[in-house]
Amino acid sequence: MTSAGQAPEVFAQRPKRADARRNYDALIAAAREAFAENGAAASLEDVARRAGVGIGTLYRNFPTRRHLFEAVYVEEVRALCHSAEGLAELPPWDALVAWLHRFVAYVATKRALAEQLLHDSEIFTSCRAEIFSAGEPLMRRAQDAGVVRNDIGFDDVVRLISGLTMAQFPSPQQRDRVLGVALDGLRPPATPR
Amino acid sequence: MTSAGQAPEVFAQRPKRADARRNYDALIAAAREAFAENGAAASLEDVARRAGVGIGTLYRNFPTRRHLFEAVYVEEVRALCHSAEGLAELPPWDALVAWLHRFVAYVATKRALAEQLLHDSEIFTSCRAEIFSAGEPLMRRAQDAGVVRNDIGFDDVVRLISGLTMAQFPSPQQRDRVLGVALDGLRPPATPR
DNA sequence: AAGCTAGCGGAGGGTTGCCTCCGGATGCAA
DNA sequence: TTGCATCCGGAGGCAACCCTCCGCTAGCTT
């Protein structure tokens, strides 16, 4: 985040009454859970059930499956971007690596979700912008410090890392090892470790 | 492939009569198409329609959605492994890179399919074994030649590359650039290009 | 505390896809 | 050509899910 104060207001019709607000939040939490568990095709009735609300309430808040997707997604992105704050104190390389690790954790759960939104979504675009404004400074700083190669852009890194994470790893150790390899690829050709 | 003559016979109950055989092949082709287009949740009735056969015929050949998945998947893997032949003549690094490029093209279309099979499939396991027996020698040769770092295994490479490919790229150029970064990560720490 | 209204829940009609079942067609062998 | 085993096709029962609609509940205001 860092720069833009709030997420895009494009669809932020938050309910006003206390109970409505509560249901709204419960629905997002339930949806996150259900999507993570059953993929993007999870039943909306199941989501409502998990949230402890009627199906009608779900549809009032999120007229479309996609609306729900987007709400969940935005929430995630916001958390991720928020985590970029405070990293500026670390050395350039470490800061970048730390953030990318969080990024990995973020993408890991969002596979199915991203799949849906990749295609044509205004929300996705603006979330992407937010992620960039959170991560790109870290990247540029590392490049300026000469610890990351100069012939690639931040978007290359995002794809490298996020793609990597979409594969399922049997153990966290292996995931970190592979992530390490990818990170080595980011270093300038001759820099010693 | 190289070593194992045929794919695992686990499920290869190919029909015998001429028309049956024809339908079987048409179904696999139609399924590949439908899955690529609509994801793994494509309607089986649609598959049958594309293949120009009745829904009953589909179910006779593939009692389960998963059976169909697996048949399509095995076909793909076989083609991929076959492509590893003839690469042994190239220099170690080039051979590995060339095969990985094909691997990328293979994974790109199989996203949804792999997603389904990842979890618990005997077929998947044996296909995995076949892929390994096709690619691992290339990798080891490159390591022996000192052009690939020694602290990682072939499975690390597979995950790095396949994951990478699961991300969607706006242009082939970017995909290749990112792939290049990943490949650089494979090189031993100080080797000049 | 009384009324107003936003918000709730879930019944129910419609759609879609899954899968079975069996009368009829067809390749193949003699 | 004849017979038969194999294979075909799609009608139809079943289940799941989608989404709307409306009578009722319960926050909020005065």
C-alpha cells in the first residue's frame, strides 16, 4: 500500500447496520475458507451455511459469484500490501526476499481465485497496481544497490515467484529450496553471495 | 521415456472393435479440447457431443470423469517424454534447456488437468516417474559437466519450471525472459555464461 | 417505547449436469 | 449370409446448485 490510502472503492458498498456488517464479514471469511477448500467452484449455498446466514443474505451482499471472489481477493491483497511496510529498514536484498516470502504465502492459497479473476477484471487490475506499488520500491532499491540484476522488471519477478508457488510442494523445505534457486536467478551475473 | 518401453498399463483397456477404437480416440481428443477450453469442470455431455458420440459411449469407455482425465493426461505425458529423445546429442546445458522449453509448453495447457490429478492418483505417480526418467539424465549430465549447480535435484527443477508456467504470461517474450531468469538460478554460483 | 425500515432467511421453481439402462445397430467370424 | 457378441445412442430419473421473492425480525431513531 504505502501510497494509495484505501483500496479501490469500485465496489465497496459496505452495509451500514451492525448485523448486516457482521454478516458481510462472516460471508467473506466463509468464502475464503470454502474457496480454499473446494476451489473456485464451491457451492454458494455452502458458503452461506458456513457463514451462518441465509442464502438470500449472501445474494444481497454479493449479487454474483464474481462479486464474492473479488471481495475475498481484495481483502487478501490488502493484507499482503500492508505487510510491505516496515521492510524498508532491512538491507535491500533482505527486504525484497522477505516480502517475496510473504508473497508466496499469499499466492499459495489464492490459486483458484486468481485463476478466475485473471481474465477480465477491473478489480484485478487495480489490485495488481497496489501490489506493484508495495513491492516495486523494494525491487528498485535492491537494483540500485546492485544486488539484483538490472535487465528484468518487477513484473517478471512477480510471475516467477507466483507461478512457482502455484505448484504444490510436498514439504516447506523443498519450497524454500526452490524459491532460493529462483532468487539466485535474480542476482546480477557475477555477484558473490 | 528412453528406458520404459510403454506407459503403465494400469488402465489401458483399449477397445477392440474398429468403431469402438475410433470412438475412444475421438473422445480423448474431444476431452483434451474441452478441458483446455472450459477447465476441468467441462461438461461430459459436451465432450461426448464434440466427439460425435452418445453420452453412453463416453461412460462405457470412461466410467468416471477422472478416468477421462487420466487418459488425456497420459497421452500428453507420453508425447512430452518422447520429445526427450534425440536431445542427447546437444551439449549438456543446451539439451536441458531445450527439454525444459518443451516442458513449459506441455504444462501450459495442462494446468486444470494437473490440478485435479495432483492429489491422489496412481496414474499421476507413474507419469511422474516417466517424466523423470526422460528429464533426469539431461539434468545429471549437465551437473556432471559442471554447468548446473549440484545442490538441487531434478524434482526441484520440475517444480520451479512447471510452477512458473502456470502463471499466465501476456507475451511469449516475457515468458522466455522469466524462464531465463529461472534457468540462471540453476547455474553454479560462479560459472560464466 | 413505538414505529419505521433495512435487513433476514429459506422455500421453491428452474436449470444443468450426472449416470444408468436397454432396445437397436454393426463389425466380425464362419 | 447368417449369427452373435460387442458396441451404440440417448431418454429419463436423480441430485445439486442457482437465484428470486416475500413475509417476518430486529436495529436504529425520535
